[in-house]
Amino acid sequence: MNHYRARRVGALTAALALGLLTAPPAWATPAGVASAGSADFTKAGTRIAIAPLAACAVDGTTTAASEPVTRAGIRFGEGGSRCTTTVVDPAADRTTTTSEATGRDFELSALVSAGGPRLRIAEWKTSCSATDRTTEAGWGANGLGGFAGLPEQVPNNHVHEVRKADGTVLARATFGETVVPEPNDGSIAITLLHIRFTEASGVTGDVVVGSAACSPTP
């Protein structure tokens, strides 16, 4: 499995040059969360909504699992997550956290009827770990299919255009989508794959495969 990482050191470090730097309110500054994936899109008047699968949080449900989910145009295989807190210095009440999610057998077929490819990922993992000084997020994936022209080494925030044979862009797929808040508080969020459909596809909405986020520990 190919692995990629992003790291933050302290709340005063300059923002990493990763493109998207403004965190949406929903990702404020979680202590540690992870999910195998989700989807919310509409095709031909039918809405397909899949709530976050196998979602965990260090201050909530710390382990989770999800069974395979199949809807029109999309499939997620089994997923799992683990969000843990470890006490590394009891006298100083110092902790570290690790939040990770795994999944397998993802397939998006919603673009096939528009002349697009069938997109597949055999297995994937996202993670976010934190200490009182740093946060680090990473992702890995194996068995990608349908992403013609994807580079062998995929940088974070790489946008891949999903096209039909005549070159029409049907969706934009962002790999390793990395979000850091402004103002900088040291937290970080990462999504393995974020697919956003274009108007030409006849589909509206988006799909998320593998996400994790964390903040420095107290």
C-alpha cells in the first residue's frame, strides 16, 4: 500500500503549502475522529445518502465497524475505525491520540451511464495522530482502478479530473485532501479521496472515501 503523510508542528507554525487551508466549521478542531467514508449525491432525481461509516472519536465511540453498503451507483465494502488515547506522562497528565479508519472494496459506478469510468479502490487507510506539540495525518491506498493518468507518487491535494472518452470532465477527485484551520491551532484533517461531480455528469453532490482529523492534546 502506498502511504502519504502531512505533519504540523505547534500552533504557531506557518501553514503547510498544501493548497486548501481553510477548515469548514464542521471540522472545527476535533480532538480526534475518523470514518471509512460517506456519500451524498443526486442522480436522475434520486438522492443517495450514506452517513459516515464506521465513525469513531477519541471523546466518544472509540471503535466502530461497518458492513458493506450498496446503493445505486456506489458501493463501500467493510470498514472499521479506532480512536485511542494513550497516557504517556501520568504525573503531567500528558496524552497522545491516534485516530484511524480502514476500508475496502470501494466502487463508484454513478458515472458509467454518462460515459465515464468505473472508479475502484481495493483497500485504504487514513490516520491522524497527535501529541501536545504536533499533529500528523496520513493515508494509503491499494488497487486503484479507473483513474487514468494518475501519477505513481500522488501528492496531497492532488486533483484528478475524471473524464469521458471525448475529454469531458465528469468529476474532480482530490487525493489526500488536507485541511488546516485559519487561524492556525495546530489541528489537521485529511481525506483520502473526495469526489465532486461536475454539471456535465448529470450528478450533483460528492463522495468521501476515508477521513481523519485531530488536534494537539492538552
